[in-house]
Amino acid sequence: MKCVVHHEAYAEFTNFGKELAAITAKVAPLVEQVTELALPDTLVIRLMTVPDWTKAHRRKSKRLLTRELEEFRPSSDERAQAAQTRKRHLQFRDIFWPTMLGEAVAFEPGCPELVIVPEALRQAGRLDDGPSLYKICAHEMTHLAQYKASGGAVWTVPETFFPHRRGIQGRDFASLVEGHAYWADQQITSQLFGAPVSTDEPSPYASPRYRELHASPLRMAGVERQRLATATVAQLIRQEGLEFFNMVWRNLSLVPMATDTTPDLWRQRFQPR
């Protein structure tokens, strides 16, 4: 696997980019071993400033909305609702960026990348936290493996302002991709450090701003959803095996519904009909 680092953050983080490249080289074979999924032939790591990261998300969001407005020709009410949804998503990122320690994203269609905002890691007190960096890379690289296994579908299909038009209303893509990535990073960091690495508790070096966001009810609700999703994925893999579970990347009808709150309910989607 080839690793390419695009350094677009401040000069003080130049060596940090080299450190991330070294970490990903060690983590990549473990991601493939643990998930039984292949990574892209070229791994792109992009270090960004907060303003550039924010602008990139705004451009990506605007491009998606413009394309879907042309495709669906929605009613005025649907257009207004989509605009409000976009506004909420962007406002969330504007506020919570210090808690976003890593991201697998395709700012350009068909070009998935591992994006890191070093300033977010500094706010979180994780910039020099080796085990946490391994966890972050393992987690986000698992998302890249999901992307390749699904031909990009597990990213592109749920990225819509009109889920009812796409026929995916009620599909819980977030529980699938995040539950699987958290499960994988736990397995990988257990191999590397003897136990799963967790960032559930704030670092003693975290900034006051990060601590406030970390403890916010909105974030804590997300953490609870993530824990449930991780436990559900872990149980399904433990009971049925990876070959069974990995069918989901090739057949999106197996993606759980929001009502599939237990492994047994989700498992029923894998049964022949």
C-alpha cells in the first residue's frame, strides 16, 4: 500500500504528518487482518487547518444539494427542509470540530481520504498521545476499507438530503459504519497495546473548550448510540463470523433499520426471503 501525505496544515505540524504516515504503515495490515477487507491501493492522508476543513465541507455539502435539487426537482417545502438540514449539519461542524479527531471523507467524488485537523487533536490533548493516534488511524482506515468493499456505496448512498427519494429512509447507515469501525479499532489497539484504547474520557491535557463540548448532552447521546452500535456489531460478528457480516458491504438491503436495535433483529435481514 502506498501512502501519500498532503500537508495543508501549519508548518509546525510537518513532522506530525510524517508520524501519521509511519503509524498508518503499521496499522494498515492489521485493519485488513481484523476486518478481512482490503484497503485502497493508495492511502491519502490530508492535514488541514480548521478554516480550510470548514470550507471543504461547505463546498461538498453545496455540491451535493445542487446536484440533488437538479435530480429530484423537489417541492418548495422539500427544498426548504433540505436547506435547513444542511444548515444544521454545518452548524454542528462549526461548533464541534475540536471533538472530530479524524475523518474519512471524500471531499472530491471518488477520492476517499483520511483527513486530520491537527488543531482538533491539540484541543483534545491527543497530539502527542501515541496510543490514541493509533486508535484514530485504525478507526478511520476501517472506514476506507468499508468504502472500497462497497464500491463507495456506504458513503455515497446515505449522503443525501432526500432519503425518502433515495429509498433509504429509516436505514441506519451510521450504526453500521461506526459500530464496525469502533469494533475494529478495539480489536487492533488490543493487539498493539494489550487492551482497547479509549478516548471516552477527556485527556488531562484537553482544553476547557474541548472538555465543555465533550460533556455536552448532544455528544453524550451520540456516544451512547455508538456504544450500542459497537456492541451489536461485535455480537453479530462473534456469533456469525466475518464472512457472514461482510455481506453487508455488497448488499445494502442488509443495512439495519433504525428499529433493528438488537443483533437478532438485524440478523433476520441476512436470512433468505
